[in-house]
Amino acid sequence: MSAGPSRRTVLLSAALAAVAAPLAAVTAHAAARTPKVLVIGLDGALLGRIKDASAPHLDALMAGGLTAASRLYADPLAPTLSGPGWATVLTGVWPDKHLVKDNAFTGHAFATYPDFLTRAETAKPSLSTYAVSSWAPITDTVLSPAVDTRVSTPSAEYDAGTTSRAVAELRDGNRDAVFVHLDNIDHAGHSYGAASSQYRAAIETADGQVGQILAAVTGRSTYASEDWLIMVTADHGHTDAGGHGGNSDPERQTFLIARGGAIAAGTTRYDIKMPDVAASALAHLGIAIDASWGLDGRPLQTPVPDAFDTLRPQLTARADETGIPAALTGFTHTPPTGWSVENGAMGTGGMAEWRGWSFTTDEFWTAAERGQQRESNIRARNVFAVADGDEWVDKSYSGTFDSTLVSPAWAVTGGSTAVLRYTTLYRQEAPQKGEVSVSWDGGAPVTVKTYTADTPSRAEAITLRVPSGATSARVRFRYTGGNNWFWTVDGVTLSAS
């Protein structure tokens, strides 16, 4: 006699069925539906532990929508604490802009970079916004008084009180954007560690609370005329022993689970970052993102993959780096179509992973050596290019690091201007140097940018004057040095200004 389905399979099937019927009922009326947003924050939750637990409601959200693992910064940008984490999620900018470094919020820049609910209220005052949090600093400090209703749940009520308040508001009210914060997973992590049965139990309890909140949404009398974007995220991870704030991979882990809008079921993404939550919520509400806001997030609804991202399927496991987990795939020297790497002057030997320009991921590269500011490469997404002289010399080598990353020949219009854009992080130690140059129609490269000092993670935009008659341009990124530091490049484009 064959074995029946597992309890987890039955629970997941039931949860999927619970959301499938109401979703199917509204498909024909999608064009007329009113956009609404629900963001649920699970403080200190690890995506891997959620997948290991019995969490049918979160499983159903993942199966019916998008799942994206992501990673945070670490010191010196900011420690992996709740203050910087939730500030990043809610404002849509990284700590170098919102300036939150701890849980005291001293010197924050929320007046310049307000939370997404405040931006929604400013852009569309008719919208109704609501937030309820088990951790009072979120509703007392991060979210501004412009939010229609902010509730800091009394500590005696904790997550049960937060859940009941959220359920009542979502079931009976008419809010357009809602944020809900649940705290007990983090509490269990601190008390027992992320590898404990108590941490798993806290996840399962939170999953039940998420289920109550989702049922309140789908049970609304107006649900058929509404288009809900539901996002679930976390502010940081936890170590197995318990705790966070450092730069270990478990502490830096976060994630986004999202369902609604035009998100395809069962989607896995690698380009999502924490600030995208705020940008995605605003976009779903029909609020155009103004460039003057300086948001670091971009709407998940409009991904912008670049050539380096196409390399993910061919990334391989470590070669010489014994500190990187053996099963982790994360580097290649093979450039994407149209790109090339010139290593004619490159030294020999050294760590194989970093011999010349490499293409890698945050998870893989930061594991090579933590605590040297690789974790500050916050504006790169998915797969990016890196020249890392510091790691290259960690094995016997000869010569110097001299490698050039070369773009395809991009079409340009002679006599016009073009803008070269890319994100970068550059850490300097002499005699290291980074040079960006442009070659017009195959001619001699002309230097347009030089790096000889520390440059924090940022988006670069270099305006170029295209010579008269020129029809193509190649961009070169040349890194020279030895036992020095590193340079990352990502999202490279050349377009008309």
C-alpha cells in the first residue's frame, strides 16, 4: 500500500487552495481593481528556516508568487541590527543615506528620506495608511506622523495583539497601504538561537498569524475589486547560537516573498534588495518614483537585468578559496556575450578565483574574506564584476595584477553626448589604480575616470562628448595593483544623454 501525502504537502495544498479561489474570481476584473499594499515584517527571520519549518501560509505565498533571498551590509556601513534594517526596508534607501546606525536612531535622515507610507500620503493624500508594530521604534520613530494611523502594540499583547489589530483593520477597514511588524521570531533567536526548536516554533506561530492576516484580506467584501500586492520581508538574520549585528552570512541574510500584481507564480529572483520593498509598494499604488527622492530601491515589477546577470547559470564552485563553502557556486572568468577580459599583462599564479576580472555574487565574494568592506558593495545586484588584488595574492604568485574588462562595441551618434552609467565600490591602497576609458571606433582608449582613493558604493554617471563621425564606443575598466584591495563594477550602460 503506497504512503499518503505528507502533513506538509497537505497543509501547503490547503493553503494554496484557500488563496487560489478568490484570486481566480478576480482575474477577469483585474484592469478595474483598486491597488492596495500589505507589507509584513518578520523580525529576525531566516528564509532557510522558514522553508524547513511547517509554514503552509508562507509556503503558499512563495508557491503563488516570488521568492528572493538577499543580503545586507555590515559595519562600517551599519551593523545588522533592527534599526538600520527596518529603516532600509521602509525608506527605500541604504544606511549611507538614512544614516541609521543602531537602534537609537541618533542622527537619522528621515526628513530627507521618509518611509514609503509617508511618501504615499504626500503624493496621494487621499490614500489611507496604517501601521501596527510589536517593536515600538518602528511606529514611534521610523514612520512619520503623516501616516494616518500608527499603533505601537502594548508589550503585554505582543505579536498576538499586533495580529488581532491588523486582522480587524484589514477585515473591516478600507486602508490602501498597511505595514505589520511581528517580533517573536527575533526574540526566539536571541533567547535560543536560530538552530533551536524554539526558533522553529516561533516561525510556525508567526506563519499562523500571517495566515490570519491573509484571510482578513481575502475575506474582505470588496476583495474582488482590489489588487493586493503582499510582501513579506525581514530586517536581518540570526546566528545558530543566537544574535545578530555582525558580518557573518546568517546575520546578513534577508529575503522578500511577494504575491500579487503581475508577479508570476513560483518565481525566483536574485536581483532583489531590501530598498526594493518601498519602491515596489509605491509603484503598485500608482505613484511615480521621482529621481530627486534618491531612492536606492527599484520596483520589483520592472526588473533591469544586465549582461553580467546572464552568467548565473554558469557560475562554478570554489577553486582555491577554502573558506568558501564547497557546495556554493559563485564565480566564473568567462565574460558575457560581447564582453571580454584582457589579461595579457596579468601576473601568474595566485588564487584562481580572482586571477584577473571575475564575475561573482555577494554570497560567494564576501565569504572569501569577511570584515574588509566587501559587505559594503550594496548597489551591485545579482552577478557583478570584481577585480580583487587582495584575495589574488593569498596564494603564491608572480608579477602584478593588471586586468582590463572590456564592453561590447555600443552604437553612438557622432557629435552628440552619451552617458556612461554603472555602480561601483572601490577600496584603495597604493600603488593600486582603477581607470575607466572609452575607445571610439576602435581608436586609442581615452581615460574618462580614474580611481586612486576609496570610493563608497555608489551609482556613477559620466557624460561623454562623442567625437564627430564616431559610430561605436567600447568602455574599458582597467585595474592595476598587487597586494592591495578591490574594485567592483555592475550595471554598465552607455546611452544617449
